[in-house]
Amino acid sequence: MKVDWAGVFPAATTQFAADLSIDIAATQKVQDALVRDGVHGLIAMGTVGENNSLEAEEKRAVLKAAVEAVDGRIPVIAGVSELDTKRAAAFARDAEKLGADGLMVLPAMVYVPTEAELVAHFRAVAQASALPIMLYNNPPAYRVSVGVDALKQLSDCENIVCLKESAPDTRRFTDLFNALGERYVLFAGLDDVALEGLLLGARGWVSGLTNAFPKESLALYAAARRGDLETARAIYRWFMPLLHLDAEHDLVQSIKLAEQIMGRGSERVRPPRYPLTGARRAEVIALVEQAAASRPGMKH
């Protein structure tokens, strides 16, 4: 199975009403705005989409709404983030029925698996659906690394086609290419090492801060692709204070606050998350306002 996934794929936010019910219309508005800005794909219900704060039926409703909002213009990839393999496989089956173009599959939440258990989980989810799959490696967040050996074991699963690499160690990209060649499409998954990933051969970038600054994210990707390192470095240096937010535990609140400041969405989040307060809130507001006031002149 081959996919043409490449480019900037924002992990879109899930928007909530004042009573913290899902605001489908506002969520679709956010998604449509990103498509209109020119992103190349959309992740629904990734970490930034607060997947694990949604009930089972809510996840299906959000995915159905995303497919409607995007209307075939770009791929919609559904996050699969569940406590156990049975639930993950069930969601994968439903996502295919609801019109998703692919799945971004996480390790089972909470439990830290052995390599054999990790491989078995990914294999079972892959077998539950014919959709192409992006595996998500994020050792700092999920306490398990999808290593080269695990990826070799999974290489016979034809629909596992992509790896979103969110380890902060950029040596991983080169090690993965050396060990596995072109077997998996690689995506950068951590905003503040995105340029390094792209320069080392990642075909795309699953991004958080694109929700607030899509045009700059797209310009960074385009500059990297055409080898214009001077422009890429200039955008990256301007962007980096914000991109660091993606590597913190409060990334969802920070990204949603940035989105709100930029007039693109609401900062409302579901408990156990709460909107930023105090010094941290002031810090993030200052970062966003400084970035908005000093946007680099960009070539497209």
C-alpha cells in the first residue's frame, strides 16, 4: 500500500461549548479554515484534539463532522488512542465506515507494554481496518518507544505505511532510514524539531502550532522542500519560542490559547485540563503576541 501523504498535517483542536459539550459547528469551522489556509492533511483527535477526553460516541461524531467539513479536499486521519486493543480495533473499524482516509495509531494508553505487546496492539488495529496507518512514536508522552525492531516486525502489515516520529532525538530519522529504507513514510511529530526532521528526510510534519499560525508553518515546510535554508532558518528562529510549547505537558491549553488570540478558536478544554492561568498564561500570551507582531517576510 502506498500513500501520497506529505506536507503539513495539523493536529486540529476539538472545540467545546461553554458547558464543555462538543461544539460541532465550531470544530468544523476550525477544520475548514485550516483547509482553506492550504494545509495538506488533517489529524482529527490527536493529542491536541483531546482524544482521551472524549466519550466513545463523541469520537465518532467528531470524526463524522471532520469528514463532512473537509469534504475530500485533503486526507482526514483519525487518532486512535484507547485504553485497550479491543477498543482501538473497534474505533479503527468505525473510522473506516465514517469515511476517514487513514488512522494515526497510538500505543494503548496508561499501560506501558513490552515490545511484543506493543507490536501485537499495532498489528491487531491494522487488521481491523483496511485504512492506511500512521504509527505515532512519542516516548516522552507515552513512556514507550516504537523502536527499529518493532517496526521491522510490523513491516509485513501492508497498511502500516507511516511513522510519526516525536522523539526529541533527531538521530532517530537517520537511524530509521538506515535500518528500514523507504519502508515507512516518516513524518516529524514534534514542532520544535520539525525542520531537522524535514531536512533529514521526513516527508511531512504533524503540527500543533499550525492551528494558530498556518501560513508560517506552510512557508517553513515549503522552504525546506525547495532547499531554501536561509528562509527556512529565518522562519524557524522566529517560530521557535512558540514551537517549544508543543513539547510541554500543557501543549493543548497553550495551543488553544494561541488559537483564540489569533481569532481561530476557543481556549476551552475539558478537565483534567484547565485553561492556563497566572504567570504561565501571561507568558504564553506574550509569546503569541510577540510572534504575531514580528512575522517574517515570507516567500511562497
